[in-house]
Amino acid sequence: MTSKILEIQDLTVSFDGFRALNHLTFSMNPGELRVIIGPNGAGKTTFLDVITGKVQPTEGRVLFQGKDIRKIPEYRIARLGVGRKFQTPRVYLNLTVAENLDLAVNRKKSVWGTLMGQATGAEQRSVGGLLETIGLTPKAHLAAALLSHGEKQRLEIGMLVAQSPTLLLVDEPVAGLTDEETENVGDLLLALAESHSIIVIEHDMEFVRQIARKVTVLHQGSVLCEGNMDQIQNDPKVIEVYLGEAPSLSPQQFKILRTVAAVAAADGKISETEMAIILDNLSQVFKGSGSDPQHLRQELQDYLLQGVEVDFANLTEEIPKQEDRELVLRLSQEIVAVHRQEPEPFWEWQAYQELLRGLNLPITAISVDEDGD
């Protein structure tokens, strides 16, 4: 018996000569939460279409729990345990939240039984548990039409879970959501990942950072690279795909940039002043890489707009050269100084304290005291 829940082997899908998927090979383990990212046209939707049987591959195989599901109808693949949530919520707007879940829980009712029958005790308990899981218990008897967009997304995920799939395929679940709704959906998927295998297709990189354990990047129908979020963010191939040109910075320079930016972004944003400190300094320090300073400045800014997240505890491994860590320290001190008039502890100050511990520099290299003077 295979140890993989999903294996895709040398898969190609062609539409009138255009290869939407091009010799793609992919696998994931049971209980894994995998995020798939990639620019428009990378093949992400076709990837899901093939798994669910909506599109038949031109070449290659799709194995679900060791079974080749090529040429199996969509409804039979669903019964095998593959469930899919589309980008736009597909819920019954005129029914209540609980009624939507009840329909999903009992898939064997006749038309008459569905319209007139009463839910059994087991079904009611199941619906109650789903309502709690998706955080909609207070709105159980509210018409689905009255839910917010984010609540409809969670309701549809609940309806999908009600069908007891082994593998959940979730397509862009936070498109158009507020920050709070996005966080709620992320928390829901993380909770479901404790008992399900999940593939999430997403463009929102902040959301990807919230839920990602392992990320697969698709480009031109093939797997470009895989790894954790830190590895993906620093991969020159990924940067080239998203920014449209080969990066002029080395991987080490990207780590310096991201570390300094993480201090500035500790409060959830990088202010114009903080951005100027980073760009003014690093565009000069890194100009030896061969780029024009103005072009390099723009490249730095474009990269920062992709978001930053750094584990300060591993900085001595990530940035082994002391001179580079001293550069990170100096710029972080300038960022902290911007907030000197604010009441402590502000977020940048707390990040700076973590940074100091992670840099592990000799005391002689730390030229300011804890007041930032």
C-alpha cells in the first residue's frame, strides 16, 4: 500500500496545443496541509481539475491512495474521498446555515425526504459539531443569504467537511475577504488539517504565511520549487517569476533585507520613514552587485511588498558573517529610533530585543543602549 495520499506522475494536459500542465510531478503525505502558489496561468486550476476528474490528462497518472483515478467520473472520485471547494461560495442562499449543513451531512435522502423529513439525532449532533467547527453556531438559523462573504466561505468549507472527504481541495478561500475574515478562514483550515489532508490554492501571501507548512510553486504548468515559506521567499527562481526579472541580489542579501524589514513590520506595516531607511541604506550597500542604485532601490521595494517574516532565533545560521549582522543591527537601531517618542513597549522595540538575542554579537558591536540612544 502506498504511503502517499496523492501522487501525480509526469502529468501533461494540453488544450489545442497549449500545455496547461507540462510533465508535472507532485506528491503529498496523509495529514499534510499543502499550499500551491504561482502566477496567473501557472496551471493551478487545471491541477485541481485533473485531481477531481473534471479534466482528463493527455499523459501521466493521478494516484489517490494508490488508486489510479484517470478516466474515473467526477462523482465517483468524490465518493472515493476527494472534496473540492471552488473560489466562489456555492451555498443555498434561501436555506438557513443549519439546513445547508444538514443537506451536506445526509447525502442519501430522497427528494421527498430532503424536503419533508426531519434530521435524526445523529445528524443533528453532526450539524451541531460542524457549526461549532466553522464558528457559525450563533447564526445557525439565519438564512445563508444574510451571511458575510467570509462566513459563506466558512459555511461551504463546513458543507465540504460534512461529506467526510479524505482530501480537501480548497481554491482561493480568502479572495475578497477582510483581514479578520481571512484570519478566521486560516484558523479553520489549520484546525481541519489536524484530521484531513488539505491542498489550498492561494494568491494572498499573508494568508499563505499564516497557514503554510509546505509550499509548492507552479510555473508554466510544472513544479518550480517546493519548501517552507522562508525557502520559497528566498529562492531566486521564485523571485524572478513574481517580479518578472532575475534578481540582482544574492540570497544572503535577501536575508539581510528581510531581517531588517521584519523589525520595521513588527507592528503590521512598514511606514514611509522606515521604508526610506531600508531603501536608502541597502541600495547603497548592495550597489556593488552591479545594479544601478535606482533600479536596485525599486527592486528592494518590490520585494518588500511581497511581505516579510523572519525567525530571529536562527539568525547566526541564516546570516553567518558578523559584518552582515552588524549591518542588520545598525539599520534596526535607526528604525527603533524613529519610534523613540512612543510609549514603550512598542512592537518594533520588542522585535529589536528578539533581534539582539538572535544576532549573538559581541557586546562591543552593540553601540547603543536599550533606550536607543
